[in-house]
Amino acid sequence: PDGTVDTSRTYRLGIMGGTFDPIHIGHLACAEQARDAFDLDAVLFIPAGQPVFKKHQKVTCAADRLEMCRLACADNPAFDVSPIEIERGGDTYTIDTLHQLRDYYPENVELYFITGADAMLSIVSWRNSQGLSKLAHLIAATRPGFVMSDEYRRTLAEHGCFDVSYLEMTALSVSSSMLREWVGQGKSIRYLCPQGVWQYIQDRGLYRASGLGE
Ligand code: ATP
Ligand code: MG
């Protein structure tokens, strides 16, 4: 991911966007299963600065979300974390990120944008997203409880996204909202996120009514 690549072969770089508030085993397993299924050389986790469709919602400060991603990816040489969306500031649009990455990497690096099938719809329906599938292959991971309707496929096609691969992944019924809620209730989330992340949450007092992150 540092841009120093051998130009004689094609590299496949997965891009995993999200709020990661906090990052959990669902995100990591999704990235790993995509890496395996699509033969990706690496997966880059990119925490969103201010996600446009979470505007009405309180999000933990970017530095904490970035650090938790770094802690979660530290032991996997195929995983890396990029601060580009956070450093860009303002509202986060996936299309801007993909343009930025496309300009940065040489042509032999193919981009694979991985996202949950639910989030894919919000992303492609957002304004200015028309060229999304020209910049990256799209991988939609199906989440527990998600049913792919004709309406869903039609909406993607209407937004110019005909080339979407589906990744049926193991059902891990965990979400960041659930983890925030549990921590707020004083419940343990051990094993639902990497140990280093759980430690960081406790050290920083995140997600507690009186915590530093609130
Ligand atoms: P929140 O509950 O706050 O919405 P989240 O758990 O959905 O958080 P996000 O940061 O919104 O996490 O998601 C980042 C990406 O990871 C999205 O593409 C989402 O669809 C996917 N994702 C989230 N949870 C899972 C899971 N359990 N299994 C597979 N993919 C997931
Ligand atoms: Mg979500």
C-alpha cells in the first residue's frame, strides 16, 4: 500500500471503508474473506471522516477510530490502514476516495471496493457516485438478514453499477452500534473485537456516558 510496487504484474488492492466506531470481528472477517475469495494482495481499511449518511449521528473522534483500526490490523501483514478520508476533512464521499487512490496508484494496481450489501446501496445512490464502478470493482458482502431483492438490483443498475460481485460471508451478527450499546451498559465485548481494541476502549473510556469519547 505504500505505492512501491513491481509494475510487471497486476496487484489487487481491497478497500474497506466504514465508520469503524469501533472496528469489530465482522469488519475483519469480511475483509479477510474478500481477500481470500478475490485473491487480493492486500486490504486497506479507510475510516471515514464524516460519513454523509450518518450525519444526524454522533461519531467518535477520528483519531480514536483510526487508532482502533491500526490496533486491529497490526498483526496482519495483508491489512493496512489509511488516514486519507480523515485527512481530507469535510463530508466523506467514497467517490472522492476512489479518485484519490486511482490517481495515487499505478495502473497495474486494481482497486476492489468492499462494502456490506446494505451500505453499497446508500453509497451508489448518493449524488456524484455515477463513475464509481469505473474506478473500482465493487464487492458487496451480504450480511446476516440481508435479502437481495429485484428492487435492490434495479437500483444498482440505475446508478450505473452493473458489475457488482457478491460475497456471501459467514453470518457474524455483530455491529458497531451493538458494541457501543453494550459498552454503555457495562457489558463485556471481549472476543467481539480484537483484544487491543477492547483494551483501548477501556483505557480511553469510550462509549461510556462519562467517557472521553463522548
Ligand atoms: P454501525 O452499527 O454503527 O452502523 P457497522 O457495524 O455497520 O456500524 P460500519 O463501520 O458502518 O459498521 O461498517 C463498515 C462496513 O462493514 C460496511 O460495509 C458494513 O456493511 C460492513 N459490516 C459491518 N458489520 C458487518 C458484519 N457483522 N459482517 C459483515 N460486514 C459488516
Ligand atoms: Mg452500519
